[in-house]
Amino acid sequence: MRALARVQFTKAQAKKIKDDLKSRTASDQHRDIENSLTLRISEVRAREERLTDLLVDGAIDKDAYGLRKQNLEIELAQLREQLEG
């Protein structure tokens, strides 16, 4: 540790280190957001499948299915737009 205490950087080196850390942090945050959106898209797809199962099983009527399906499609489109943007 004492050896590290004596390490000195030029202003340019310190700026580069700082910029690199900022870049890595931003990259990590971007990756986390992307992973979150991908997970949410998978969850919406699973909800769509369950909704279809409810229709097939006769638990909901076509009108209720259509409305819920439309809402899920809107949510899915919004998530995909966020992921691409």
C-alpha cells in the first residue's frame, strides 16, 4: 500500500482514468437497462400466452381477450421501442 501512496499521475493521465471510469459506468448502466427491458419483454410474452390459455379454456370471452391482448401489444411495442432507442 505504501508504494501506491507514492504513485502520481499527470493531469492528462488522471483525466483519462476518470473518463475511462465514467465510460465503463455508463456502459454498465446501459447493459443493465437493456437486460431489464429484455426481461420485461419476456414477461409480457408470457402474459400473452397465459391470456391465450384463458381464452382457449373458456375462462374469458373474446371481447375481454381482445382488450387485454391489445393492451399487452401496446406494452410490448413500448418496451421494444425503449430497447431499440
